[in-house]
Amino acid sequence: MSEKFFEFLEEKLRRLKEQNLYRSLKDVNSRDGMEITINGKKYINFSSNDYLGLSQHPLVKEAAMQAIKIFGCGGGASRLLAGGTVLNKELEKLLAQLKGTESSIVLNSGYTANTSLIPVLAEEEDIIFSDELNHASIIDGIRLSKAKKIIYKHADIDDLSQKIKETSCKGKKIVITDTVFSMDGDIAPLKELYEICKFEDAILYIDDAHGTGVLGQGQGAWKHFNLPQENFVVQMGTLSKSVGCFGAFVCGTNSLIDWFINSARGFIFSTALPPSVIASAIASIKIIIEDKTLIDTLWHNTEKVIEAIKILGLKTTNTQTPIIPLLFESIEDAMNASKIFNSLGIYAPVIRPPTVKIPRIRITISAAHTHENIERLIEAFNLLCQQPRRA
Ligand code: PMP
């Protein structure tokens, strides 16, 4: 029986390779700013979500090293035992301040957050309305909940309004959306979503993984739209992208956060993040709050790249952020383009189905990219345009 299973696995892997859908791991030898060495070859990294370059910031690194000296490496136990430290409380206070909420709690990753919080936010009689392009961790969180799920068309307020109005529900209605869509780079219509949720007495759960540190002068998507704080808004985000560290958080009212602490399985049954990670996140968020130059540089770089794409007529999405995808007709076209980029020392890998419907090179911009890095990327766009099969 097991023999057959392994034959079946090999057959499946062989088919993935045939269809250019096989994924493999990369051996990164070193990272220095946005310079990355993979299998001994140097590239400029255009695939990182380290939007502000904070993972490499001297103060952020120093904070981690100090925490290791004081507390050691691992958390050793879950938060509800003695896995957390005073640093966790400090970070949670900062996050609540950043997002303007009463309270916050840190979780071990964005994936853990969505798959742990959504199942305890939604109850059996509830209905979740979910944008069709929401992140996989939201989709899995909804699957783990006992609530009914209704998918609305991507960022389509009319579709959501109609679906929410015509659906009767014994429990509560919950709308869930990415703020910045991770593969398309567009921003959710949060103002309209807020108004619908207020009118319909629904909960709005936002995943601000790619908005935190990027939008609203670093405070995130809610601030970007200048929306008021309301009890019915749950703000989740990650520490793994512009914060440059690891982990996630959720911000909301005292009772909501207390409920998550007492019910979210990914919080209760998992070891707390290492103190060094928490310390580096604190240092990072302080920089985001106090120093706006990194955010300004990020947007300057982003605007230059979006402008170049428009001038050259390359195909992209309705991106409004540092996530800038180049779209291709086929996986082969995307892979050829990625090779052209590689030949110029640019690392920007292909994202293919089933992660996305349309194959793409997902370029991400950082404040840590130098003027020369951005010029090299634009040179690669030009080279791409000269190819016979182009985007
Ligand atoms: N939500 C969104 C929108 C994401 O893009 C990601 C990661 N790509 C996650 C959640 C998961 O976050 P993490 O990597 O911290 O698990």
C-alpha cells in the first residue's frame, strides 16, 4: 500500500514538472541590503517584502542581540505559560498605539493569526463575506471556522452589497479583506467596506500585512483612508514584511483581544516567539513611528518603477503599492522574462497558478533599493520589451 502511495507522489511531482508548476527551494548564502547571494551568485533582490529594509537596520539587529544576551534564544513555552517577556507587553502597547486601538496581541505568524483568529471570531451561525483574492491564510482560516462562507468579486462593492443585503443570517455577518492584495498590489476599497459594515451591523476584519509600514505614513491602510476607530473593526497585520522581523498581531477592543488570548488555538498551543524577534520588532516599529524618510524613499522608488512600466507599456495590474506584478500570457513567457532579469543580476521569480490565475513576475520595491538598483530594473524592462515574445 505505502509503495503505491510513493509511486503516486512521484507521478504527481513528475506532472508538476511537466507543467512548469514544480516549486523548489533556493539556497541563500547571504543578504546585504537588497543584495542577495543565491547559490554563490549575486543579485539585486526584487522579491522581498522587507519594504523599508528594516530587517537589516543596525538598531533592529542590535535590539535582537541585546535580547538574546538577556533572555537567551528561544521562548521555551507558550505565552500563557512563561514564554513571553516584558518585551511582549511593550510591543503590544506600541502596536495598539500604531493602529489607534485599545489593545493588541502578538501571534507567531500571519498564517497562524488568520487560521487561529477567524475560527474564533466567527461562530456557527455567522456568515463570512470574503474577497475572492484574499490571502491563502484567510481562506484556510475561514475553512477552519464553522461559519458559512460567501465569496464576493474582487474589491467589488456592488457585488458585496447585493450579497450582504440578500443574505439573511441568524448570527453575525463578517466581511474579511486583505487591505493590500499580496499578488496584485491594489488597495481594498476600505471606506466603502467600512460604510457597508456600519450600515449592516457587520464586523470588518482587515489583513493589513502589506499595508502596515507602507500606507498611512506607516500606520497602515485604516489610517491611509483616515477612517474612525470602531469596535466592529478588527485589524490584523504582520511583523514579517515592512517591520522586517517575524510574527503577526491583531488590534482591537480589550474584550476582543482578551477573547483571542483565551480561545485562539494558534496562540494558546504554540511556543511564544523568541524574545530577540520581539525586541527587533519593537525597534523597528519605533523607527516606523519616528522616522518617515524610509517611507518617503519607498514611495519615491515605487513611483519611478510604476512610471517606467506605464511608459514601456508592460502589462501590470491596478497596483497602487510597492507590489508591482508583470503579467504574462503563459508560464513559459514569465519564466523567459525571469531569465532575462537574472541575466542582469535581478532576482524576481515567477509566481504561477494555483497561487495566481495569471502567471506573473511579482516585483516588490523597498526603501533599501538604491538609485542604481532601480535603474537596473528599468534596464531589464527595456531588454524585456526588445524580446520577440514580450509581456
Ligand atoms: N496575509 C497576507 C495578506 C500575506 O501576504 C501573508 C504572507 N505573504 C500572510 C498573511 C502570512 O503572513 P506570514 O508570512 O507572517 O505568515
